[in-house]
Amino acid sequence: MKKLIKILALIIVIVTIVLLIGYFMLAKKVYFAEDFGIEVVLSRRDFNNNGVDDYTDILLGARQDAINKPEYKSAYYAGGYPPETEGVCTDVIWRAFKNAGYSLKDMVDEDIKNNVSLYPRVDGKPDPNIDFRRVDNLRVFFSRHAKNLTTDLTKIEEWQPGDIVTFEKEHIGIISDKRNERGVPYLIHNGSQPNREEDILELYSMAVNISGHFRFDYTEELNVKEFV
């Protein structure tokens, strides 16, 4: 009898483990736009002439930063740029744009210089060493020089790879091409978390409101700067 009980207990444990493994495998399943009949929007531009459109380049640049997983470190750097091994959420953005050939720092600095009153975070005193690494400055810049899109996460078809999303004045990230089972995209960002590309967009937006959703398609009045 005791032997039978042990066998039954072992079977229960094995079945439980199998069910748990199946659950976590299902929970981690990744979906893409085509799974929901969503057409992926590609940029009309290939700024760095590498054969890849700008939106895809921005996505891939953000993903590379996620793979590199720089240490989360908020600091002030002479010249503006932190070393490759360090960064915060805003560093994901300029590195993503660098992968598409754009110098986001130079473009932000110039726009602030010419329109300082539109940037409250600058407080009338531009500082090229840090301005392009502040979330609220990037929110203002993209609201002026990118397409302003919905902040409603239920409109899943309007969230596209390479889009930029800001959360109030606190956080910023890039939209992934990966999606969860409801079609909501993953977020590529640096909040010091182990996994930098994750299914966190809905949860994060519950804690901190989405303040902007942008797609960079530069306006004619923007003096586009190349990353050299």
C-alpha cells in the first residue's frame, strides 16, 4: 500500500511539473504582427543607405542595446555620451537612432537652441551634455518632429516596431516587433531589469501613464543630423 502511495505521489509530481512547464512555455510564446493580420509599417526612408528602412533600423538598434545590457547608471558626462557599458532609458533611444544613421543628440540640441521656450525641462539654460538624455525633452522633440499617434493600447494595429513611447516625464522606450497573445507589443527599454525586451507595456502604463506615442518621420523644418 505504501509503495502504491509513493508511486501515485510521484505520478502527481511528474504531472504537475509537466503542466507547469507547459504553462510557462505557453506564457512565453511570442507573437508577431502577421498573427493578428496586422501589416507592418515600414519607413519610406533609409537614411544611412544600408538597405534597411529607418523604422526597422531603429528597432534593431534598440534591440542591440537590449542585448548589450549596459549597466543602469544615471550620471552626467562631459560631451554627453555615456560609455557603451552604461546607460539609462534615454540612451536606448539615441543608440537606436544611431543605428539608423541619425545623431539624435545634435537634432535635439539644435531644436532646443532655436526653441528653448518650448522645452520646460531646460529651464532656459540649454546644456548639450545632458538635454538629449532627459525624457521630457525627448517627448517635446518627438511631439514636434515625429508623427503623434494613439496612446490607446487596444488599438494594437497602430503600435508598430520602431515607434517611441514615453511614460509621463519618467520613462521612455522603443516598441518591439514582438507581441503578446493579445497583440500588444513588447517594450524595449532600460529600467535596470534583467530582460530589456519584455511584455511590460500594459503593466507599466498602469503605473505610469503613457504621455506620448511617436513614429519618427522627420518634418521638413527639421535640420536632420547624421551620426558621425
